[in-house]
Amino acid sequence: MMIVSTHDDKYQLFTQHNHSILSGQFVPYWRDDLFIGHEWFKDVQIAIREHDKAWIPLDKEPIWNDEKEIPHSFMDYPTEPKLKAYTNGATEVEQLSPYAGYLNSLHFLSFL
């Protein structure tokens, strides 16, 4: 779900996938001497650019967190639909690059 922040009693919502696309734009500026495994560079770039692909359908319709009185963020989004989205997202990324799909699945696991 979206990245949610508040400013002057207003909510700012930034989609997860836009965040991942932005993240991917930084990759070409990485220091080459600090990157180990140059043969995987393109796959890592895909993984970074697409790491939040799973959230595209969920971000289309934000849902309200009644307990916190704010839209759900990716951190507190209900588990069942989040797991389904993570599975679908990793599968989609895997079709672009098996290694990128693997990295994305590890990323998703870090939140559970």
C-alpha cells in the first residue's frame, strides 16, 4: 500500500510502484567499484525498479485504517491481500528476470 505521511492535517500518498521506479533511477549512479557481481547488475537494476510492482493493484484503491484513523500504509496493510499481491508481484518480476524475482521475494519476506 502507499507510503503515507501527514502534513498540516492532510495526507500525502505516494504509490509504492512510483517509489520503486524512482529508486531504480538511482542505480546508474552507484559507484561501480562498490558493486560486487557485475554479471548480475542488470538483474539487480530490474529488481530495484520493480520491487514494489506488487502494490500496483492495491494502490489503485487505498483502504482506511479505522484503528489509526489514517489510510493503511504498506507497513500495516492487512496480511491476506498483501501476501497475495506479493506473490503476484514476485511472479511478474520473475518473468522479467528470475534473479530479480528471487530478490523481490526476499524483499517481501523481510516485511513478514
